[in-house]
Amino acid sequence: MKTVKQLLHAKGHKVASIGPEESVFDAMQLMAANNIGALLVMRDDQLVGILTERDFSRKSYLLDKPVKDTLVKEIMTRQVAYVGLNNTNEDCMALITEMRVRHLPVVDEGKVIGILSIGDLVKDVISEHQFVIKQLERYIYDTPEI
């Protein structure tokens, strides 16, 4: 299994974020423009939450006010599950399953340096399985008959 460091090296370190005082409308526009399902909520360099499509769909209507007047901090998830560079894909999958989340910020020495989604993790698992299948096929078909 690959480490988070290896996964980020392949994926990149780009992180989309928004401030807690920004409007939910602005957050949704940013998600739509980047075709992503979550934004890290940052105050300066500090991770203070995460805003997901799930947060929006489940929480915003309960406030009974327009999304342009709703602040990110009002609907964001404050307790954020995260991983470090030495965690493995398997660790990440276990955490995602246990916490029932779809996005994991990557934190190193107290700083956010990336984010992994469940899609990133599944893509890596599929890639590893395809590699093993190709190796087994090569072994089977390239082995001379006895």
C-alpha cells in the first residue's frame, strides 16, 4: 500500500479553501467552479473545519435563511478527521469508513499540505489491483510449458 506522501506526490498538493466568515453561496460557487465536493475552512493557516456538499444539503435549509446570508461557520463540520504523510492508503480507507467521511486533509507539522478524497484512494487501490493482474497474466502466459 502506498503512503499518503506517495499519493500526494502523484496527485498534487492543491487545496481549495475558504474562510469561516465567507458566505455559503460563495463556497458553493467555488466548489462548482473547481468540480469538488469539499472545501477546507481555514483561518489564516489554521484548519478550523471542512465544508462539504453533505453539510450544505443537510444543514443549510435548517437555518431557514438565504445561502447568501449564511456563513460557512454556521454549517461547517468542526471536528475534522485528518491524516499525516506516513499513513497508508489502508489507514485512510479505515478512517473514512469509521468516520463516515469522504475527504481527509493531510497535515504535516501542524500545516495543511493537501487533501485526499475517497475517489483518490479508490483510484489507487484499483491501480494496484490492475498492476497485480497484469503481473499474474504475464507470469501465466510467459511461462514456458513443462
